[in-house]
Amino acid sequence: MTDLGSYETAYDKFDWQLARKELGYEDGSPLNIGYYCTDRNCERGLGDTVALIWEDSSGDVRRYTFNDLRIHSNAYASLLADLKIASGERVCIFMDRVPDLYFSFLGILKLGAIAVPLFSAFGEDSLLTRMENSGAAAIFTTRKHVKKVRKIRDRLPQLKHIVVVDGDGMALKEREHAFNVETAPKVESFDVYPATADTPSVLHYTSGTTGQPKGALHVHGSIFQQHLTTKWVLDLKPGDVYWCTADPGWVTGTSYGIIGPWSLGITQVVLEVGFFPARWYGAIENFGVTVWYSAPTAIRLLMREGEATVKKFDLSSLRHICSVGEPLNPEAVIWSEKVYGLPFHDTWWQTETGSIMISNFPGMKIKPGSMGKPFPGVTAAVLGPDYNPVLEPGKAGVLALKPPWPSMFRTYWNNPSTYEAKFKNGWYITGDRARIDKEGYFWFVGRDDDVINTGGHLVSPFEVESALLEHEAVAESAAIGKPDPVNMEVVKAFVALKPGHEPSHDLELNIINFIRKHLSPLAMPQEIEFVKSLPKTRSGKIMRRLLRAQETGEEIGDISTLEDD
Ligand code: 6R9
């Protein structure tokens, strides 16, 4: 239970103004996330508290205090100022989970520019789409990843600077700079940009069914909700050691891997490596992790790894564990209670919502398989086809949220019409389907669109299909999510070949690899089925629903618009 009391009393007495009080914010004064995550902690006497415990891929550990975080983020902010980057300009971050990612993110915000975090696994096409759409003026990257930037830089006329943060001594091309935060002059103070709650802060790209990825634009005022939900849902308290397994290329890695916890002055653990059961449990034991925020695919993999591995480690420091990104199977909650002595608390939210909206509040009875209840201050509903709330308990409909809330996205970058289309009858339409039981618990039913959720990563079928079409052998294609016991879904592509090309295992591998290189390993199909042609509607749209139904053996439903063969 939190200091707000039980869920019910918290819901009743809640007011978003509480966030201002908690953060020590006075109306009318500047509100900059960069300041609240660094300088303010030093002013509160936490300058020598460890902010970041970072373990690199070889197992070496480095620790940075809030004072280090303050000085290093200042160095990044002043570098951008020297490069004449102005407030409001977009600056991409394209690197593995190294400390510079975190310093530069906060530095960009301190300058008043907009941070665009990108997965380092992105191939050149995925990178190009996002950099082009955001009109990025600069990018921070590393030696390891600059090659991909070099391949596309000539197609990015707005890109003024490429900063290689470990580029000391390397041969640089025009517009490229080497920077080293450790040897750069210490910047004791930086005039933090006087942002307001409505000043743009972070641009996160997310996938929809149609069109290229959309950039959800967030504002500095998001910190109010990120701060409160980190405190009351993730249950962080002074002295905690917190570990969020998410990469900042995904919204979870910024909202709850940077902003929320550091706005509370909490010590965070970051691992450079991806999923690795022994390294993960080792980190919990070595660093004494108390609160852990992860995702269902990782949890299912840990279940598969089994209890024997758990027993090799002392995980007794853990106090609270949470999950996000995909439906959390009831078995995972029961299993975690058995082997860790703690149930995973599911949380539901989206890139667009910026923070947790529905969750299993600490102290609340957990119904395994349910996403929990709306966070105090949030109104969530299930809507029928007329976009009015469904009143009957247990009946499925479209999951919707009542705007506004502090961390709500403000638009899709360069795509206002898609943003407007997300609102119906005064509700924000999430794109998910859900039901609410008699006791007010929300249950996830499925997505209301064709977006593929693979291991918590949203993949647009359109993006995969567009990349497939670039392959010389592909005439047409369709991508769907195929059910998978670990990743929930994996990408499966149906491909019709151009004349002169024959299906073969080699060609399948060649196409899969092509997508991995152009998009990312996350969007890479696990399977390709060669077909003569694809089922289409009379208007020529590929019927992914039909392919999906064939895959799962489900009812096919209405196919009256299917083209005649
Ligand atoms: C934070 C994040 C959002 C979509 C969302 C839904 C799925 C997230 C979930 C969940 C079932 C949960 N999703 N949490 N589904 N139970 N607890 O995940 O953002 O990448 O934008 O994805 O993920 O489909 O609409 P994002």
C-alpha cells in the first residue's frame, strides 16, 4: 500500500495537483525534465547518491552520482548550444544502452531541444524513415553505429551534425564531430531552457497499421504523471535500487527508465546486455535490486529457463515487480509468486499515453490475467460501436481514455490528421479491445487493428511489407502476427514472387536477412510462406485478417468483400 492509502481511497482523494506538490513545483515557474532529473536532486542533497549503476557487456561496472549526471548532461547541453542547435529542434540518439545515452537524453532536454531516442538495432531504412520524418538537426551515435548513419546522411538535408560520442581519434567526415564526455571540460552550470508544461520534450516513434511509423510528441509536463505513477504504481521509495529492463528506444525505457525514477532521485541499474537469465539474476543479486519493471516475453523466457537457475541466486532484495508491453499470462503471475515470492503487477499504457494508465496498484487484490484498474485521475472505458461506454460488465469493446491527462501525447509529428482520427465522441481511442468485470478490473482482449506485437515491440505490417517489396524477388506481400508461446506473436510474411524466381529455403533466408538489415531484428519475419497470390478485398486491400485466421484456425468471419478468384 502506498502513502495514498488503498486504491479506493487514493482514487477518491486524487488530484493531478498532487504531482506539483510532490515535485516541489510552483505554478508559473519553469518546468524542465532535464533539471528535475539532475540539478534538483543535487539541490535536495542527493548529489552524492548513485543515480546510475551501469554494467557493460563484459560485466564491468561503473557508477555515476546525481552530480555526475548533472555535469555530464550539462556537457551535452552546452555541446548542442555550441553547435547552434536551437530549442524545438529534433536531436536523435542512436546507440546501445551506454551511459552517454542517458546523459545526452537529459542534455537535449536541458537545452530545450526534442529528444528522439532510436533503437540501436535499427537498420538503415528504419533509421531513415524516422530521421526524415522528424527532420532531425543532429544525431548522437557511437563508432559501432555511425556506419548506418553514413549510409543515409546524404538523403537527410536537414541533418547538420553527427556526433560520435566515443569517436576520439577516428577519421571524421564533414558534419561529423567526436565528443568524449569524460574528457570534455566540466560544465558546472548550464542555463536550463525555461520550458513549460506544454513545451515539447520527447518524440517517440510507434507503429500503426497503415503508413510509416508515427512520432508521438510528448511535453515536459509529462513528468507530473511519470513521477506520480513511478511513486505509486512502481512503488519506488528512497533507498530503492530500481531496474527497468527496457531500452530507451521504447517509451518504457524513457518514461520509466529515465524520467520517473530520476525525478524521484532513485538509483537505477542499466545493463548493456539484452536478455540473459544468469546476467539478469546476477544483477539483481549483485546490485540488490528492490524494484524490477520488465515485460512478458522476458518473463516467459525466465519461466522457460526454470526454477533451478533462480535458486542459484539470492533474489531476496526484491520487494516489488511489475510488467508492461503485452498481455501478462495468469501463469506468469502465479509462477512469479511461487518462485520469487512476489506476483508480477501488470501495467497497461502506450507510447501515446506517455505513462501508466491502468495498473495493479500496490496492495490491490491481483486477479491474474487482468491489467488492473485505472490510475487515480484516469478515466478509462470500454466503448461500443457508437463510441459510448458499454455498461454491461464483461462485454468487450474498444478501450478508450478520457482526455486530457498530463503525459498525453500532443500530436503525431507532421501527421495531425492521424492524431485527430484517434479521438471519437470525446474519447481517445487506444486501438486495443478490452472488457471490464463487475469489480471494475480491466481485461485485455486483443488489438483492434493489424499491428503486430512481438515481444512487446509493435511492428507495422505496412513497414514490413514495404521493405519486402524492395527485395528483387518479391512481387507482393502481406505480414501478420502469428501466435507464439514466448513472444506472443512473431512476424510471418506471405510472399508472392516475381516471374523468374522460385521458392526455396535459401531465398527464404535471403529475404529474412534482407528485412533484418533494412528494418531491424525486431521486425524480421520468423517465417516466410510463398504463395501464388494474396487474398484481397474488392478495393485491392490485402486481407490480413483472412491470413491470420488461416494461421490460427479461427473463424474467418465476413469475407463478402473478398475478391473473386
Ligand atoms: C508501453 C507500451 C502499446 C500497446 C498497447 C497494447 C500493448 C501494453 C499491455 C499491453 C496487454 C498490457 N500492451 N501493455 N497489452 N496488457 N499490460 O507498451 O507502449 O509500445 O506503444 O505499445 O502494447 O496493445 O496498445 P507501446
